[in-house]
Amino acid sequence: MLIFLGIFLLCVAVCLVERPYLKKVKSKREKRIFWSLFTVSMLIVSLKYGGVEIPNPGDGIAFLLKPFSDFLFSLLK
């Protein structure tokens, strides 16, 4: 529980540091992208320290490209 409190306090600190800059920026797109990435990263870090196994992105790419790779190797044989 202490880890989650530390993560939350760190996120609050980042928000306090970034908020003045984001108020100056007029671009809604930049604000939306920042908060989306911030939320996703906070969620991933919380899940990782909560004991949930987060898969490696490379494994997903390998899974998606395996049929294409098999097809190309079958053509080369």
C-alpha cells in the first residue's frame, strides 16, 4: 500500500510541475495527448507494482508477425 501512495504522490508532484506549462499552451491536442499518456503510464506503473504481469510489447509484435514470417520462409524453401 505504501508503494501505491508513493506512486500517487509522485504523480501529484508531476501534475503540479506540468500544470503551469499546460495552462499556457493553447493547443487542446497537446493537452489531450499529455493527459492520455500520463494516465496510461500511471496505470501501467501501478499495475506493475501491484503484482500484475505486464507483457513485453516485443512478444505481441512477434505474435502478430509470426504467420507472415512463416509464409515467407515457406516461399524460400
